[in-house]
Amino acid sequence: MNAAISSRWDGTEYLRKHQLSPLQIDTEPDPGLALVVTIPAHDEPDLLRTLESLCACRGTGDAVEIIVGVNRPEDSTPELQARHARYFEQASEYAAQHSTPGYRIHALDYPALPKRHAGVGLARKLIMDEAVARFGRARNDSGIIACLDADCTVAPDYLQQLVAHFRAHPKSPACSIYYEHPLSPHSDTPWLRGGIARYELYLRYYVHALRYAGFPHAYQTVGSSMAVRSNVYQQEGGMNRRRGGEDFYFLSKIMALGGFSELKNTTVYPSARISHRVPFGTGRALSDWITGEKDVWEVYPLAAFDALRTLCPRTPELWQTPSSDATAIGWIAPELARYLDHNGFRERVDQMRRNAASAATFQRRFFQWLNGFRIIKYLHWLRDEGQPQSVVESAAAELLRRGGVLEEGAPEDAEDLLDRYRRLDNHSQPLQFPQTDNRSERH
């Protein structure tokens, strides 16, 4: 191991700048510690089921630790306080009974998170910071920090495949992990089952639509299905404290570094349940569906991605384009050009031109600016400007037709479409779209 790198990323400097709470784990880690799975748990009755699922897939050949952070906000009701105490006790007992020298479980207690920041982002940060300290003590600067949720289960090879994936991709800073929301437990509640299928279909459609548009950082950003190297986590300032969407913002930063990868050889099974704890995500989406706030599942239309497709594949040409006014560049769709010019496109492009020695460098810096967050803002801007949204089944089916894997006239059934997208994602078979003249896509 490189001593210079190890001393830089042993967690000392990062924790000095970013640590928010005293570390709770004081035991020495196994010197061969390779993977730490972090699980925030707030009012989670199924936590032991998650731990049992992880225990069933021991045997990586490397030391593994599981860190569970049982947390609640400081203004919790007495009923929640009582449940919190019970769940922490259960997790502590389970940890004591199932830990071995090469497989340790740590149950940590956060009984009063500040109400201003209490939420999944802060909870993830606290236990991921603990993982940084564990790898620092084990002198493994590039150890793997995986994120899981306390209502998930995992495939039996989850731990083994995580370790193998990062060894096979030594330059990858982080990865997303293949996931599937279980549908069969809800066979007797077709409305709920339909909501789950449409929600996951939307997630998969969105990533494939970004790839169709030529966006280079199009990956899933699901908090229960991601992993990052400890040194990269530190380099990027750690997890944010957002109450929702923390996964999207965190991974968007990591993706911009390049080398992001996908682990497709195992599966995480996130729970599909109703929840109001965050403003978006599975639980909130299903709640809106069940309560009738959604009678159809609407998504960003393909027309919005058609506009992006006029720009993303041709960004190297901007390096040599005389004008930095997007509306004057004939091959950028007018609606996208207006958005870009309203958001500092000229200044950014001019600055990137001055500081880029090649088209490749320019392109990399351009997509650090036109990142996933800015694309979401563009899509919302189009919606607010009056662009009609699409029903998820129709949009997902049309994208598959354009990719040549769905015949004209085929039924647009949510579960059938989801199955098709899952097979694409699980077998690394990207959709193939014909090359077109971008200018013709504007009309």
C-alpha cells in the first residue's frame, strides 16, 4: 500500500473537517477489512430481516463490517422514542450474537438528531463517517463503503460480488448496484403492485432516456443500492445532510469524476412501502398513488430528451464554435438553448475554452457543469413552461420502440415493460438508437 496515499486518506484530515458526532466504535478492525455496509435505521420494524439477509451471505474471504445507525430526531413523540429504544436493543442483541472476528456488526445509537437536519442524509453521513474511521484504522484507504436501507434484503452473493467488483474495477470510484422492488408480495393488492411497477419503470426509463440523449453520467442513484471507496468519499467531502435526495446529489458529484461503474451480478431488494418521511422516493410516490393524488404516473416526455440529444453528443464541437450564445448555435434545440442562456452558458463555455487544452478536457468539464442536477432543473423548467408530461407506460414503450426492442402495436403494460427494462439493465444490453441528424430532431 502506498504510504503517502494512506496517510492522506486515513480519515484523520477528513474527520477533523467534517465529523459531526463523536465516533462510537472503539474496537480495532480486522487488518483485512475490505467492506463496510452502512444501514441508517429510523423507526424500522424490519431491521432484523435486513441483518439476517446480510448474515446469509457471509464468506467473502475478506473481513466485513456492518454498521447500523438507529436514529430519531430530538423532537420525537414518546411513542417513537419507545420504539427507537426497542429497535436499538434488538439490533445490539443481534450484533452480539452474530458477530465473528471476520464479520462484525455494530449497532450505534443516535437518540436525538437535531431537528433542523434530522433525516436520511444526516443518518447516512454519521455512519459512513464511522466507516471512514474503520478503514483508517485498518490502513485501507480504498476500502468499500456500501449503502443499504433497513427495509431491504439482498441476494446471497451481495457481499462477495461487491468486493469482487471493486477488485475487478480498480479505477472505479463508486458504483450503483442492480435492484428490484419485489412485486409478488402485493399480488392481492393490485393497485399497490401497479404503483410499485410504475415507480420502478419510471426510474429505469429516466436513466435510459438520459443515455438516449447522450448524457455520459446516466446511472441509477438509489441510496440503498450504491457503494463508494473510502478515499473518494473523503475527497468529495462526505455525504450531505439532505432529508431526501441525498443519494442523487452525492452520486452526481462522484459520477462527474469519471470511471463510475455498475454492479449487475447481484441484487438489492428495496421494500415497496408507503411513507411520508421524505418528499420523494418510493414511499412518498406510492403514498401519492394510493391516496389518488396520482391516477396516472407522469414522467418527463421523450421530446425533452430529444432536445438534449441535439447537444450532448456534440459537446466537443463547442470547443471550436466561435459563438458562445447557445441560441445562435444552429444545432442546439431552441428550447434547450433558451434554458442554457438563462443559466450562464456563455460565461461557462468561454471559461472552459480558456482552461481546456483539448476537446476531451473541455467535454469533461462541460458535463461537470451540465450535471444531473442541472438536467433535472432543465426538465422542471420545461414542465413549468407548459411542456406536457407523458404517461410512464407510453414514454417507456416509445423509448423501447426507438431502441428496436419493442414492436409497434405491442401492449403498453407496466409490468411487461418493467420486465423488459430489468433484462436490459441486468444483462448490460444498452438500447441501440439509429444515428440521426440532430437538426431534424428539433422539428
